[in-house]
Amino acid sequence: MTQLRETTRRSPAGRRTKAGTVLGAATVAMGLIAGVFCIFARAVMPALHRSSDRVFIEAMQNINDVIQNPVFFLSFMGALLLTAVSAWQLRRDACGRWVWAALVAYALVFLITGAFDIPLINDLANAGSPARITDPAAVREHFENPWGAWNAVRALLSTVALGCLATALVPYGRFSSPAGTHRRTWDA
């Protein structure tokens, strides 16, 4: 049976501070990326749904070009890397389980992005200029509903990951002494 126990360690306060900084940064990055996915699911896609086929295609092509920027990639990749580092740093802490759960949820976001969203985005980009597409309704139909559905799943999973990281912050903060030597660990 797994038991939670408190221990006092003589580890340097700096190590504990770094782990807290990484956990906080992972939480912020996850919040940013979850926000992007949620805004797309709840505002951008419903707004574009009201558009004509050619306008929808042109807008999505433009969005997909513009979103590929350093700030987006820093959040998208940073959320994964920071969560992975935090999960490793806090693997023996009570809050570590929440961080591992966040990592699993966000890893699924990465898998969905690579397996479904990026191929759909590439298909849309390869369709060419909206003015030259002979059947814009077919191009839109191939993209809109599948991409929207998978984006909604990404929004849900990244929000779950954010909730897990935020939940991890509570026990992390509660069981950290000012000197950074008090922590909780799990015994198997």
C-alpha cells in the first residue's frame, strides 16, 4: 500500500527553488497553450463557420501561416519540455503524481497534433489559393469538422494538463518550508 509521509531532507534550498520555478513555468506555458486551443474551439472556429467556403479556407490558411512563430512554438514545445523536467524533478514529491498526469495528458496533445491536425493543415495548405480551388466546399468539408473535433480534444487535454499542474502547485507550496528542506514523499 502506498503511504504519504513527510520527511525532512538536508537538500539545498536552491534545488527546491529551481523545481518550483520549473513547475511554475510549466504551468504558465500550459495555460498559454490551453488558452490557444480553447479560443480556437470556442471562438475562432465558430466565427469562421459563418464564413463562405473560400473565406474560411483563406482565413485558415492565413492563421496556419501566422501561428507558426517563435512565441507559439515556445509555448507549445515549452509546455511539454518544462512539464517533463518538472515531472522528473518532483518524481518523489506528493505533487509529482499530478505533474506526471499533466505530462501524459499533454503528450496525448502532441500525438493528436502530429497524427491528425498537422496532416489536415498540410492538406489545406496544399489545396492552393482559395480563388483557384475548383470545389472549395469539398476542401472545407475535408478540413473543418475533423480539425475542429481534434482541436476540441486538444483543448480538453491541455486544460486537464493545466488543472493537474495547478493542483501540483498546492501541495508543492504547502509542504515547502522557507528553507526548502521540508517535503512530502510517496513510499511504496
